[in-house]
Amino acid sequence: MRVDKVQTSRNLRVLMAARHADVASLASALNVSRTTVYNYLKAKRSPDPERSELICRLLGVQMTDLIAYRPEA
């Protein structure tokens, strides 16, 4: 299975909004640039497994709440 970048980006956007997290604060906590977080939100990239775990801890959610998968074609 592969990460569904589009659905993962939607999940991240919803989770950030629900917890009133902004791009700058998330980028700072992840020790990445704001551009990197914007790329997650625009589905240009998906966070690596370590960053995904940190995002989940910061937002208080499970990995399945953040990362969406799609079957391989």
C-alpha cells in the first residue's frame, strides 16, 4: 500500500484546524521549514514516518487519523 498524499493532506488540514495549530508553529515543532508543512498540506509531499509520529503526538491523534493509504494498482 502507498500513502495517499491527497487524503493525508486533507487529514492534516482538518486535524490542524481542530487543534488551532498553524503552519508556523507546526513547522517549528517539527524543526522543518514552513514550506515543508505547506508541501504536506498541498499534497506535494507526505511526512516521513518519524515526522508523522511527531505530528500525531503534537496533535494528540493516532497515526490512522493522519496517514491515509491507497492500494497499489
